[in-house]
Amino acid sequence: MTAEELRIILKKLGVSGAESVSVRAFTSDEDGSEYAVWLVDSGDEKEVLKRAKGHELEVYESFFTDRKPYAPALLGVCEYDGERYFLTEYCPGDDLRVCDRERLVMALDALITAQNEFWGHKELSHAAVGFDMAVKAVTERGKYLGSPLLDEAYARFLEVFERTPLTLCHDDLLPVNVLVGDRAVLIDWECGGMHPYPESIARLIAHGREEKDAFFYLTAADRGFAIEYYYNCLVKKHGIAYDEYIETLDCFLFYEYCEWIMLGNRYGNKGDERYGYYTRLADETARKMLRGRT
């Protein structure tokens, strides 16, 4: 994307002084590659320009028709060269790759607010990444596990997935997709939709590790706190018993662990340290899920 093209898009979006604002691409912390996401800085205020990807605009158009405290506000949409672009508010803050209790609570509160608002809204079940699309996606992951134990547990997970209450889920709520400043916001909603409620909390906590140099650092104490806090502030209020919640959450944590197993088996990358790490977690959780079943 050239500087001139970016100016044209900003003019279409009605950005004041589009010719002179500073525009800088955000880059990946993992490999330094540039995202199709730009910081627009006029000096007096900042905004974020994004090339539409996945179903993010559909999430905004279906769920965020007015401003939400837990998501960046949508400021404008335009088309350029066959692509859609949109402008959102800039939300300063740090992500949760290195998590502490105070910022974890703010992140959980943002998620809980969103999910409480849309809990059980069946009329939205086909919006954005609809429930039927989500079922197809999770079924696909189960084809590459290569273990009778994991296959049996995955079949159990699919049963639970289809009968668990639905609400708005982010579906990629890794710690990098939470920004905490004056408030916590969930960003990058391209996979969002009405899905089973534990989907987002499971992804948020499943990949945290206690090694200080871990890409996602989360203590066992904070993980346990998150599980209890989420139940008491959201799930309990919707009439779900604690034991049922824990059993359901285990299924969704298991699904998260299977991601790296699927990647290793499907693409021949079993030598990755994460393959062995998540295989151990998946095996342990599978046995817990299947205990007492015949």
C-alpha cells in the first residue's frame, strides 16, 4: 500500500487533513511483518485504519451498531480498489502477553460485559461467523489428532459444543487481542459471532505459561482466578451450575490444546516444542473429560 493510496482512502473516510497526517503500519512482534493496519496520527488525535479482513465489519454491523465500551468505536467505512477499509478509534494500552491481576480483571470485565449483553440472542446466530460456520471449523480440527484417546475426547467436545448456550464470542481472544489502558478493549473481531460461551475465555487462558520468557505469561494463580471470576460474574447469573461450567470449560480448553497437535500432524511439524507441550495437556484433559464414561 503506497502513501498516496493511503491518502486517498483517508479522504474517502473524511479524515481531516488527510494530506498531512502521519500514517504508520503496525508490525508483528513475532516476525516484524507489516499488518494491513495503520496508525493515523494528526498530532491532536489518533485513529486506526484497517483493511477489512474476515468478518470484522459484519461483527460491527451486526453487534456494534452503537458504541460499546469493550470494542474500538467504528468511525467510518469506505471502498477502494475492490477492498473495504474502515476507521476506528485508537485505544491506547498494553496487551496481556505479560499478565497481571489488575489488567486481567479489566479484560475479563470487558468480555463479561459483551457476553452478558448478547447472551442467548438466537436471532443473531447466523451473523458474522455464524454458529453453523463455527461447527464446521471446529469439526475440521478434529480430523488431524492421530490418537484414539484424543479422537474420543474430541467427539465429546463436539457434543458439548452443539448444546452449550450461545453468546457473542471473539473466537481469537489471545492476549495480544486485548488492550488495557484506561479501559480494556477487545480488538480484531474478524472471527467473531454467536458461539458457545466458553470459547473466548478458554482461548484467553489456555496458552498462558509461567516461564518468565513465555510469549504469553500467566501464573497458575491468575488462571484459577480468571476461571472463578468469570463464573461468578457471568455464568452463574445465567443459571449454570459450577460443576457443569467446569466440565464445559475443560472441553473448550481441550479444543485449544488440540490446535498445535493438528498443526503438527497436518503439516509435519511435530518437532516444534509446542507440539509436545500441548499433546501432554490434551492427553491429561482428555482423560479428565472421559473419566467415568464407558
